[in-house]
Amino acid sequence: MDIDEQKMRETFIGIYRKMVDRLAEGILQNIHISALAEDKINAMSIDELERLVQDVMKKELNAIVNLGALIGFVLGLLNLVI
């Protein structure tokens, strides 16, 4: 029996896509991401949550400070040129 491998691959891919299209909507309706995130946050201790928020704030504030330094440097160079 001579089976064309490419045709068989395309057939399987077509079947897979149809199954995913049918099942994906039902799966997404059953998974409530916002509720899962809320439950995870509510399960955290206050200290752990505070540490997490401070870590994020520290990274963001460092980025703001570095950007401010870069802008100040560029403006200083412009003042020297002008």
C-alpha cells in the first residue's frame, strides 16, 4: 500500500485544527483566568504580597531613574553644543 506522506500529514493537521476549534471555546469558558489569579493573590500572605509588589516597584523605579539620567545627560550635551 503506497500512502502519500504529505497528504496524510495534511489530513492529520486538518483533523487536529477542527478538533481544536471545536474544543477550544468550551475549554476557555470553563477556565476563569481572573478567578484563578484572584484566588492565588488571596492565598498569599500579606508579607509575600508586599515583597512581590516591592520587587516590581523597585524594577520600575530603577528604569525611571535610568531614563531620567539618560534624558539629563542628553540635555546637558545639548546645552554644551548650543
